[in-house]
Amino acid sequence: MPRNQLNSDFLEYLAADSQTNPGSHKLPPLSELSKELGISVPTLREQMEVARAIGVVEARPRTGLKRLPYRFTPAVWNSLAYAIAVEPAYFQSFADLRRNLEMAYWHTATAALTCEDHQLLKDLVAKAWEKLHGSPIQIPHAEHRALHMTIYTRLDNPFVLGLLEAYWDAYEAVGLSLYADYRYLQEVWMYHQEMVDAICAGDLEAGFRALVKHTDLFHHLPVPGEAGMKVVAR
């Protein structure tokens, strides 16, 4: 990569460091980095904030500065959170993107799942039904998110996974994890049950049909608090 293509000495440094030290890696103090990169500490701090916003570095009082493995989610979420704060209807647009993304990658993703993944999916469905049939009734949101992310967990594509993770962050931000009609939840989990049963039976096409029906339900679910919603980027 030509130097300064990233328009940040610090990001260039992180990119080079990731090639020689894959994974998480402790970085020198800002004073040392400032000298090594030939930029002032204030300029370095500005560039570091950009790196933190896209999730490639973290700074903590006790552990200092650390480069993180690359994930697409932080960059997507910060932009998406702003978009939804400006125009809540953007959530529906992003939800439509997620719907089509899940359908496009369904067969590749489900074919790569292991027996352990199958058992986890079964356990998530069982836990969801336990919550829905319990007293008091509980919304199985954690199971909902985990089920969908588990289905796509074996994809070797950080960009697809980043978009899917950002969707669930937005789903929670607009309040959909806190409210849902009971009849709607029962119908959703009936389709989840069909999806998981089909995956475990190796009938990926039947699972795909259940996925399509399940995601079609979302268009009939009102988004609570659109007008006064507050979404916090991170």
C-alpha cells in the first residue's frame, strides 16, 4: 500500500504493525509513537480517535494502548447510529439490506455449520420457547440475536458479519428488543424452529423458505419510539 493512502500516519503504523504482529498487540506510549512517527502528540491523539471510532485500537488507563484485530462492525455502527439519529426511517432501509444479505448468504453459511453449531441452535430455540411459555413471559431477544448470528458465524467474511452485527445493535437501539406482540413472537419462533430443524436435517432449501417467511414478518412490526429515539454511537 502506498504511504499515506489512509491519510493518517497512525493508521499506516497500525496497518504495518498488524502484518508483523497479527491479533491484539500492545503499543508504545503516545510520547514514543509521536517521536517514531514524526508527528506531534496532539496530532497523534486526533488520529487515534479516528482509529478508536473504527475499532482498531483501544486505550485504557492501566493497560495502555493496544491494537485490536480488525472488525467491520464499529465503523458501520458509528455511521449507522448517526444515520438513524438523523432519520429514524433509515433503520428500515438497513433492515432491508440485512434481510437480503441473510438470504444471499444462507446456503453458504448453513452448509458450513458444524454439529456443535446445530446443537447450539437447538438449545437457543429451546431456551426461547422456555421464556415465551414461562411466567412471567420474557422476550427472548438474546436468543434471537444469537440464533441469527450463529447461523452466519462460519462465514469467512468480516464485512458480512460486521453488517449483520450492526443490524442487531441498531435493532436494540430503536427498542425492538424491549417490545413485541406475543402473537408475533410466537410466529417468529415457529419459523426459527422450522429453520433450525431444516438446517439440522440438511434440508437447507426448506430452511431458506422459513427464513424468507420469517423476515417478511418484520415489515408488519411497528418500530417503537421512532420520533423521539436516541441512538448513541460508540
